[in-house]
Amino acid sequence: MNNKIDIAICIPSKNEEKTIRNVVEIVALGINEYFPEKKAVIINADNNSTDRTKEEFFIADTGGVQKLYIATNNIGKGENIKNFLNYAVGAEIPFMGTIDSDLRSIEPIWIYKLLKPLMDEQVDYVTPVYKRNRYEGNTTNHLCYPLLFSLFGDSVRQPIAGDFAFTLNFSKYLLNNLENDSSYKYGIDITMTLTAMLNGLKLKEVYLGEKIHNSSFSKMIPMFEEVAQSLISVLNRDLCLNSNRKSVMIDKDTNCEAIQEQYNRPSDLSIQNRKDEVEKLYHETEFNYLRGSLDKIEKFLSSKILYTKNDWICTLRELVDIICSTELSEDSIQYLSKELLVHYLVRVLSYFEEIDGKKSAEVEDLLNEQAFLLKKEIN
């Protein structure tokens, strides 16, 4: 009897008792429906949740698909992914994927769309495009997407999507590239995507439809800092030290809008609280790197003048120049990320005002224009 596993799906978690059971069952449905001939395992890589996440995982009906629970005391999504990779690479599992544990819109077809290109097209890394709430995905829309687009051409629209599929070959590359602390936290997704792009692996982008998950507005600040630190660290290592800037070819399923019509806007109180946080951060931060648009931040805080896409592009241009010209220490990267955070929060709050009443296509056009403007600036 052949006991070798063909497919391993990782569901990283930290206190997701309300959603993980449904996610596991939908993943299992996808495996059983589209890959019935494959032997698979669903792995809950957990941060020792203090709620019923583990119990809900084991209660989930997987129709015979094997389940495995692994945990780490070290907190961070990247720690979960590393745990999963160590297991899957050790078992030489050829096809792998990660699915977020807080998803509410996942469908069985997602598993097919993510895994099938790995099996049929010699693709190493599959990344999704979703339609997302226009008030979510801000680190993607305002930092990762324009930066990668400007540096590498027609790039990945949602490089920190959370739901990916990849091969054993990619996993070995990734385990060798988990070098900075932020990659063991929220920085793992951008580290994964950049690892695929910078090592010449073949990428494919697939359309999955609507993504609904728990709001990340409350986690906006730590999430941004950790993603930004990983992004800057990996790019600095390759673009400054190795002069490795190159065009990346990505097979795209379709050109689609990534933004939905207006809904679930953060409350006025939440936005005001965030503005108060920004003002406090601004006065606590000594800006040594990103100074070009500081006057626009002051005007935004004092008189409600918006921090426009052009102001943000000025800041990103400064960031790219630093990344490509200066060998940065870990301390410098952390401080640079804190400076960038203030600019970013002001830009996002301005963006929320700009998109009120706009149609989804208009919002997507605005975000694409940011990416094109930055590309024009640095080329």
C-alpha cells in the first residue's frame, strides 16, 4: 500500500474557534471532489490557541481526509508556516497550500484552482486574486502591490493574500529564506511571494472571487510594520547587495477588479481613534529617512487636507531609493518601517475619504494609478 502523501494543506491559526471548523470542512470537500485519487492531509498549524480552535479542528468532518495538529509556543503566523514546512518538506510532499483560518467565503473550487496549476503546468507558486472589501487589504493596495509592480513589471496584484499553493521545490527555497524576525509573524506572506519572484520560479495568478474574513482594521498597525520590515529586508538583500532587479513573468488567469462595492466602512469612531493614534505616532517619531512629504502629514493633521496618491508616491520613491542604495541593518529596517507607518496611516485615512461614493472600478483605477505612477518615477 502506498502511504506517501500527495497534498498537504496548512491552516495556520491563533484563536479562530468560530471559523476554523468550516474552513477545514470546505478544504476537505475540495480535496475529495477534485482530487479523489490523491492522498492528502490537512494540518492545523496553531499558536497554542487558548480557545476551542484545536477542538473545533478535530470535530470537523473531512470525509476521510487525514488531519494533523501541530503547535508552537512562539507567536506568529510565520512560525506556524515554518512548522508546517518542516513537516511537509521532511515528508517530501509534492503539492502544498496555505488557507487562512478566518475565511468566511471559501468554496471547494478554491482548492482546485490553487492546486491544479502545480500539477499540470510545472508552476511552483500560485497566488490568488479576490474581490475584497475596499476598506480591507490596505497593506496590499498601498504598499506591496505598487512597490512590486514598479520594481518587477506586471506583478502580483495581491502578494500577501494568505491563501497560496506551492511545490516542494518552492518550500525548500522558502525554508532557506526565513532570515528576519518579521518573517516569522505577519511578514511571512510577502516573504513567500518575494521568494518565488526573486528565485526565478514560475508563478501563476488565479481568480477566486469574493474574499470575506475577519476585519483586520484593529490589527492594522502591527500587521503593516511586520509586512513592511520583511518586504524591505528581502528587497534590500537582493536589490542592494546583489543588484538582482529583474522582470518577473507571471501567468495570469484573468484581468479582474480586486475591489468590491462600498460596504463595511470602519465606524467614524474607529477612524477618529486611528487619526488620534497617527498624531501621537507622528510626534513620537524622528524622521531620518522619509522626509519628502512630512509637510503634507502636518497639513493633514492640522487642517484636514488629504495626503494624496502623489504625496504617497513621493514617500515610496524615497523608500525605493534607500532600499536600492543602502545596506540596511535590522535596526535601521525597523526604524524605517516605523517612519513609513506614519505616512501609510495618513495615506489610508485620506484614501477612505477619497473613495466615499465611488464605484468599485473607480477605486481599482485609483490603486492601479498609484502603481503606475511609482513605476514611472523609478524607471
